[in-house]
Amino acid sequence: MSFSGTRGDRIFYHRAILLCRDAAAHFLIEYPQSISRQMNAFVGPLVESLKPAAGCVASPESAPNAN
């Protein structure tokens, strides 16, 4: 799941993913619009790098039943 937008003269980008074993990972980055061109080269690879570790099977779509 990703969200992005602007707040005043700042750009923000929030990305979250589900991992295995009921875990999640996310990052939030915020920067001035004046450096957006430079940050585009950084944000793309950062998004691509956010993934479960090797050998980790993705979490199921729905949460398990509570016991």
C-alpha cells in the first residue's frame, strides 16, 4: 500500500508491505518540492527494495481467526 501527496511546499511518500509471520515493514519520506527531481532517483529504488526477506512466504490476504 502506498500513499503520496503534498503538504504545503513538501512532498511525502508512505509505503507499507506485509511480511511473513504477521509482520509489516514501512517507510515514510518527506522532502521539499525543490529537490523532487533528485529524490525521484532515490525513492524508486527504495520502493523496489522494500520486500520480504529471501525464503519468506508472503502473509495471507486475511488475518487468521482469533483463538
